[in-house]
Amino acid sequence: MQIRRATIEDAEGVAETVISAWRSAYRGVLPDEFIDRREVEPTARRIRESWNPARLALVVVDEDGRVVAQATEHRPPQRPGFQAEIGALYVRAGCGRQGHGSRLLRAMAEEFLADGRRSLCIHTLRENRIGRAFYERAGGVLIGEDEWSGYPAVWYGWEDVSVIGMR
């Protein structure tokens, strides 16, 4: 297992990971037709078209070179008072509970710290029990509620990202 900066060449693997995670985490939360119509190639194409090398994006790659987890920074943070935001953090279905998400979150925190950013926020759907439990285990504190595309959503925050992974 290796954590490294994502490249534009990772677009397909990132798309596969995101779609797999959505189908696992959001089934029963979002409409099935919304989840099921997501396809790898159009998603990979959108990733390539919006690629910004200045934005922090990390991937976890297994021993076969397959992307099994990914995280991407959202810049600038949407939540006032926070210096960094993770816009997406997904672990491929079937690859959870192996520490990939925890190591990836810690690696993102270390990158933010190296850049002088200490506070972090992340947004997720309120009914995303898997994600919410993960953020809470990582020390995230519920800091607000709103909506994402008409669905109830929540914000988690860390005032000091140096504590991520230290619990």
C-alpha cells in the first residue's frame, strides 16, 4: 500500500473508487437511479477536465497499482473559519476497515500542516452513517448542518489537524 499525490493519469482509478464508494455508502440514502447512472468513463472525463495540479489530491494504491482510496481538497474552504477543507474522501467498496481511510486522512492533515493550515472541515450527507462514524472516530466534531443538492448534510471540523491519527 502506498499513499501518493494523485496525477491526471489516476482519473479512471479515482472514478472507479468514487463510484464504488457511492454505491456502497449512499444506497438507500440517495435514489437508486441517481447512484446507478454514474459510470466510470464520464466520471473520469470530468475528473480530467477539472484537473487542477495546485489542488491537493492523494490516492492510496494497492500492491497491484489499483487506486483503493482517494481524497481531494476543496479550495477555498466553504466553511468560514476553517483553513482547509476535504471535498471528497472515498474508499473503494470491499477495501474498507483496512486503515486506508485513516492513513489517507492523516496524510491530508500532514499536507495541510506543512502548508501552515491547522483547521480542517469536511461535508457529508447526514444519512452517511459510514462516513460520519469514521469522522467521529478521527476526532471530528459536528459543527453544522445544511443541504447538498436538496439532501440533509452535515459538517465536521477539526480545530487542530495535528491530532488526527493520534487517538
